[in-house]
Amino acid sequence: MAKICQITGKRAMVGNNVSHSNTKTKRKFNVNLFKRKLYWVEEECWISLNVSAAGLRTINKIGLNAALKKAADKGYLNA
């Protein structure tokens, strides 16, 4: 399972750990992902999504149907 939000398209970023001596080593900044089952009222079914915290706020703000439509238009949904 890829660590990608299906609503916002957020994915892990790459950066550096910087020590006190200024030595740099690679590290990952992972996404705050949750696996959630949400009820889709328009289709009268349950759907399972990998959603970040920002994606959950987006769903709360504009609704599940509008968030899914926007994600599908941008190509973030893989179904």
C-alpha cells in the first residue's frame, strides 16, 4: 500500500536529518494517513479510503461527494 492520500494526493517527502556537526543524512517525512470507512450517501454504500488528516478536514468542509469528485478530476483516486 502506497502512503498516498486518496483525497488530497499528499505523499511522503524526502529531506535531511541535520546533526549538530552539520552532517546530513536522508530521511522521509511521511504523511499522517488513516484508513477510514465512510458512508457515501449519494451511492448508499460504504467506501474505504486512505485519507490524510488534511483530507478528512476537506471531507468535513465540502462533503464526501464533492471531495471524491475533485479527487477523481485530479487523478488521485485509483479506482
